[in-house]
Amino acid sequence: MRTLGIDPGLSGAVALFGDGVVDVRRDFKKLSDITDAIMAFAPFADRAALEFVSAMPGQGVTSMFAFGKATGVAVSALVAAKLPYIEVTPQRWQGYFWDLDKVPRKKGMRKNFDSIDVASCYIPKAKPFLTRKKDHNSADALLIAFWYWLNLDAESSRHRVS
């Protein structure tokens, strides 16, 4: 069973995980790159998990609108690919990894969740995708896919089907 993990936005990433496969598309320049990444992986995936995010205090209106458009593009691509998907908050998928023993904790604070460290720990095949400082988006997409893959049975009733 293979799962797509999507960290939305132009600075985000799309990851394919499962059955020994680990692959990531990232470094999007335009919105159509997000669609292309999802459509390239969709034939090899059974389902997808998309990070559900919302505006936070201090974020500009223009940047949030652009981020919302990118998220809409990702949802549209999933619907066009007829790929069942769920939306998951960062608190939910990150919380799952916080509760596991292997997650490195920096000063014991949740806000210091280091997705590159966590992805490197749990998905050794992902290391080639996690060599740059900005690869935290790739790590997020991989961990979202991995979280869903691990929790598939518990989340199956939450599917949104196109």
C-alpha cells in the first residue's frame, strides 16, 4: 500500500511512501508544478494525506491567500486523480511522532519539532531528500505519508473520495 503525503504550498512537497518506495517532488516554481507532482505519483498511490493548515497570527493576508490557492490546487489535483484523501492537522501527525520514544526532543518543547531529524530516524531511505536546511518541507510530506500509512485503519473512515 502506497500513500501520498502533501505539505501544501509552493515551498511544500509531495511524497510517495510505502512498499519500499520513498520519493519526493519539491522546489515548486509555479502552481502547476504541484499538480504535476501529484498527478505523477497518483497512479502509484492508494490514498493521500494533505496537511490541513490555517492562518496564524502575524501572517500577511497576501501570503495566506497565495498559500490557500496552492492548497486548493493540491485538493483539485487529488480530486482529478480520483485519489481518496484525508486532511490532517500538524498537531495530529506531529503529536503522533512526539509520543514515540525515538523522537529527539530539544529542550523538551514541542515547538522544536525537527521534521528532518524525525524523518531521518524513521525513514532511512529518505536521507537523500533531506540534505538541505530547507528540506523540512520534504520531511513534513514524508512524515505525513508515513503517519497515514501507520494509522491507515484508524483513519479509513475519514476518507474524502472524489
